[in-house]
Amino acid sequence: MGKYFGTDGFRGEANKELTAEKAYQVGRYIGWYYGKQHEDGRARIIIGKDTRRSSYTLEYALSSGITSSGSDAYLLHVTTTPSVSYCCRTDGFDCGVMISASHNPFYDNGIKIMRANGQKIEPEIEEKIESYIDGEIDEIPLAEREKMGDVVDYATGRNRYIGYLMSIPTRGFNGMTIGLDCANGASWNIARAVYEALGAKVYVINNTPNGVNINDNCGSTHIDNLQKYVKEHNLDAGFAYDGDADRCLAVDEQGNEIDGDQIMFLCAKYLEEQGALDGNTLVTTIMSNMGLYKSCEAVGIRTEKTDVGDKFVAENMMKNHFSLGGEQSGHIIFGKYSTTGDGILTSLMVMMTMLDKKLPLSMLASEMKKYPQCLKNVVVKDKIEAQENQAVLEAVDKVNKELDGYGRLLLRASGTEPKIKLYYGIKGTSLDDADAKLEALQTALVEKFNKLAE
């Protein structure tokens, strides 16, 4: 991770770490950098944003920087991250920018930059942007007169993306009752349009964004609301997205949460049966549940593990020509249709699996047996110092040796927040036993982290 860019772009509190000035500098650099690839110095850069109040400020700053460097800024306005990726790869843009802090609270924001194929930009370019922000690169010349760039309304790109999603399912959803939790975020007016066009009876919650309620006790990070809603209204299924709709978690007809690992398994099994799982392989990160690997092994599906972060999953998929991969958090990539995680697309693929196999979501998800696990977020003053602390590393190593291959403890710094993540999973059937072991372990490790945070 760099000084400003983490695993998912430039993240920070708006007007604190991520200011309009820094957004302007990002725009200045990418406008100039991609403009150099054209004879007239004029690149085409597309921008989308979520519903945070600060997204408007950052959009204006970014577009000002881009046009000041002589390139054109095309505005998708409020839209999802995967829609920006879609427009990048289908409409010939040099790069795309999404203004969002994903599942973070409204006061945070972020800048995600994508290359022409819709995937995240290379680390080398992020490093150059950071150097420019810190004044380590000579000042970029300002475009003058007719060489200044234009700002172009490109709302039609969002509409084309909606049409693309509608075209993917091979059958309609008539007769299905579906709940959608839009997290008061970017999917608030897109998801309903897609599902209604496909014939489903749609019930939508948390679709009234006001600039400060994005992810506020709603969406994929607070799925309990959707669980209650699905049960109360006797729905066939429910889907919860995060703030920029690149993630999706599901709820079955009984109100049970279906996480990203379960979604990946049921979709991988379905694609394999259709002869559409390229390489007969599912790509995951090291954070996936051990039960996912055992379930895949039982049905003859290969798995590959990457470091945490959807960009690592995407890189593995592209390099090896695999068609499915993702994260337990619900960030899932269907390579036939997209080059990035897409929450609405993920929910459509789950729907197709349910309809084609004529089975309820509860039965499909039950085919993967989850092993007991827990994720603990610990706020620290210095993520790197905490992650590299010798006493903490020794404690983690001691636990993994004791587990002897029947479980694992992972420790990693969050790429988007000042936190260290502790992940614990253990093979076995007793959740109570696993919880008891984990409680003592967490207490010891959290004490060490808290000392580092003082």
C-alpha cells in the first residue's frame, strides 16, 4: 500500500485526508498522463460518484483538474462502480474514476481509478500520482485556450449499463418476490429498474439517499434489516448492496444470511454444471471460509487463493483465463460479463441459478458447510507497526502451530481504514468450542494492539 492509495483506491475522511485540493491534483495528473497518449493531448476520462455529500465536491475538483490538463471529463453522475468499469471497457475511455468509499460511513470518501479495460490502475501509476501530490514531480503545464478540456454529461452511459444488466438473464423473473437493500447508495435507482424490467415483484428498502445516510445501519454491512424484511414479507430472496454496489450479500427465503463464499460456491457449481466455469477453477482470497474449499473439493472444483483485495482476484483471473472469483464480503467477479465486482450482476446470477435449478436459495446455499469463523477489527494508531510487531507475530504463529492445519489465524492491515483485521477459522462442527478458543485469543491479541494504539 502507498501513502494515499490502498487496496481500493485513495481513501480517507473527506476534507481531512481526502481534500478537494488532492482530488484536483489527481485529476491534473491523470488528465495529463493519459492525454500524453494522444496526438492532441486530449484523453477521455469518465467519472461516477455515489450519494455522499462530499462526492459532489470531489467530482467538481476532479473534473477541474482533468480539464485543466487538457483532457475531457465525462460525468455519469450518481452511479455504481461497476457501471464506470462497464463504460470504460465498452465506450473507449482512457480511464475511469469512481468517487466512493464503498461500505464506509458517509464522512469518508475515496477515489478509485480504473484503466481502459475496467480494472484498477497499475500500482506504478498510483505511485506517480502520489509523487505528484507530494510535489516530487515537476509541475504539469496548464492547458490554454482551445486546448482546455470539456466537461460532458454522460448519463446515457448509466442507462446503457442498466440495459446491459437486463440482457444477461436467460429468463424473466416473473412470479418472484425479491427484496433489495440499496444502502442509500449508488444502486438506489438502478437495482429496482433492472429487477422490475425482468418481471420480479420488487420490495426496496434504504433507497432514499440524503447525502449522509449511505451505509447507515443498512446495506451489506448491516444485513439484519433485510433478513427481517424478507421474513416479514415472505419473499423468495433478498439482496443487499454496499454504498457503491460492487458487493452483494443475499438472504434466503427463511431469512438466513448468504455470504460471498456461499454465493461463490453455488454459482461456481452452477457454472460448472453448465460447462461455463473456465479452468474448472474458483479464485478466492485467503480470507475465505475453510468450508468453501472443502465443498469445492467434494464436487471437483479447483480453487486458487490470492492476497486480500479484489484487484488481486481480478489479476489472477485475467492471467489464467478463469471466469469466477471473489471475496467473502460479496465482492464477486463474473469474468464473462465484467472485469470488476458487481453487486447487481451477482444478485442476477444467483437468481438465474435458483430459477434454472428450480430450487430455493436456502437449499442451494446449504450445499456448502461453513466452518466456525470470526473476524475482529481492532483500531490502531499505526497499522504497519501493529502488523509487524514481534510480540503479536509470535502470538499468531503460536496459535497456528497449535491448530496444526485444522484451522488458521490471519492478521492483516485494512486497506481502507485504520484497523488491523484478525480472522480466525477452525475445522469442526462445534461453534461453541471455536468461540471459546477465539475469545481467549482475541483478548490477548487485542490487549497488545491497544497498547500500540495508545
